[in-house]
Amino acid sequence: MVSYSFTDYFENEVLRKRPYLQRAWCVYVIEHAVRMEPQEQNRYRFWAAIPELGGRYLRVVTLADKRTIHNAFPDRGFTP
């Protein structure tokens, strides 16, 4: 079983700005991504639809290990 962790930035900034986000949704996105791609600075982006967000896609950004969650937000411009 893979264990996930969250950066201080995620805990202190992301959840403060977006209190409706749930950590479980972020884990779900990583495990059920419809797309994953590398991002600059050794990070990765993952996308998946979240039913609780009206089916909108949530983008989750991880560190290089793909297990440490750094950022998350609804991605209005994403198309699968």
C-alpha cells in the first residue's frame, strides 16, 4: 500500500485558500489519473474528475516521488 504525505505548503496555504478540498480527493486523483505529466522543477501533474466537485477535474501536483502532494486545485481549462 502506497502512503502519501503533504508538504507544509499544501497544509498551510492550499487548504487555507481552498478549504473545500479534501486530502482523500488528492490521493484519488493520483491513483485514478486520466492524465499524468512531468512539470518543471521535478514535479508531476495529475488530473481526475471529482464527482463531489460537480464532475470538474482536480489537478494535483506532487514532488518528484509522486507521493508527496504539494498543490491541488480545480482545473477549469482541462479537457481529457
